[in-house]
Amino acid sequence: MSASRSPNRSTEREPRGSNRRAYGLVILIVVLAALGFFVSALPAGFIRHFLPPNVAADDLSGSLWHGAAGKFTVAGRDGGAVEWRIYPASLLRLALKLDLHWVHRGFGAAAGAAIDRRGLDLSAVHGGGPIEDLQDLGVARGWRGTAEIAMDQLGTDYARITSARGEIKVSGLSAAQVASSADLGSYVLHLGDDAVDANGAVTGQISDAGGPLRVQGTITISPQLHTGMLSATIQERAEMPESLRKEIENLAQLRGRDREGRIPVDLEFSF
């Protein structure tokens, strides 16, 4: 008799477990729906509670879920405008996961973002525009060109850069203070997995992508010190503006050339 009753007990337990899982799923859906409604009802100004200490937002519109800031500042500098769309479920982890669209004059970019008390992580950063429109954010006056950004990852702990991986290309580069604003060509900055050191300094490989100069080297930027160092070799191509050729010849007299005719350059700059 006991052997014949045991299958009945097992078949009775399975529906009960299935019901509990079904109830749990329903409760989770209700919680997420309530959270989504709550987030969509909050005004965009509530986003200020999640911003880093050195970031301020004004001219806010929309809701916390999908809103925009017509103006925000970073350490007192004009940072442009930004639109965001939040994933409400991320609030369950006391963090923000969202999509961002940023514009500063003619320069714009879009990215995915994750924000919590430990820092800000951007992913799939794509965009670009005239580099002269970034003077408020540190680009030296007089430099012109068009930048294209394709960064897989960019992170900060609000005090320093913690990660950077991807590429930045600048085309049609020129500077008022170099060779009478002659076209300097196009260049690519590649940032690998080990681009950021423990102090937040970023080092990338730089190379030309066509133009009057062959360039190979590295560039290191320290956001905390607002300084950078370019260590590279330069070599002329056959066709180049005469004003630039004179600049390169003067540089060769000062620095000399290696066996392959390249000129070593070590240039320190500030921003």
C-alpha cells in the first residue's frame, strides 16, 4: 500500500511548486510595473540626486525616466546638453542604467551608461564633430579638425579615469600656430585594455591615417595634472604644403634624424 501512495504524493507536490514560481513571477512583474510608473511620474529634476558632486544640471524637462538637461556643467565648465532614458529595473540595485545622447554645439555622441556611488561607466560611445567646439572642455584654441569617436568603454570614479578602450580619429587637423594653418593630415589614437594606469593617466598609440606626415608613437594624458606628452617619430611624405615643409626642416635641424630619416619628437603640452 505504501508503495502505491508515493507516486500520488510526488504528483501533488509539483503543482504547488509551480504555483509558487508563478506567483513569484507575477509579483516581480507587478513590482517592476509599479517602479516604472513611479519613475515615469517623477520630474526630471530628481536626476540631480544621482549626479556626481562636480556636475550640475539646469533647464531640465521631461521625467526622471525620459528627460533632458538643456545645460549642464562639469567642474564649472559648460558641458552642453544631454538627453537620457533610464532602465527602471536598475533602480532596484540603487544604481542607474540608462542611454545617453549628448550635444555640445556641433559635437555630439551617444552611449550606454551605468551610474552608482562608485563611479560612471560608459559603453558603446559613438559620435563626433568639430574639435573646435570642445574648447570649453579643454581643446586648445586655434586647433581645428573633425573627430570620430568609437569607444568600447570609458569609466571614471569621479576623481580619475579608471578605464578607456577604443579609438578616436581626427581628420583634417590644423592649427593656427603651426605652419600657417596648413593641413596636417588625419590621425588615429588607439586605446587598448591597459591604456589607463593606477593614477588615471591614459596612454594610447597614435599613428597617421593619411596626409603629409608619417607619424608613429604614443601619447600620454594626465587629466589630474592637465598635462600630456607626445613621443613619436615624424617623416615627410612627397606632397606637403611649403609652409609645413619648412617647419619640418627646422625641426630636423634641432632634433636630427634616425637611420630611416625619421625625426624623433618629444612634446609636452598642457590643457
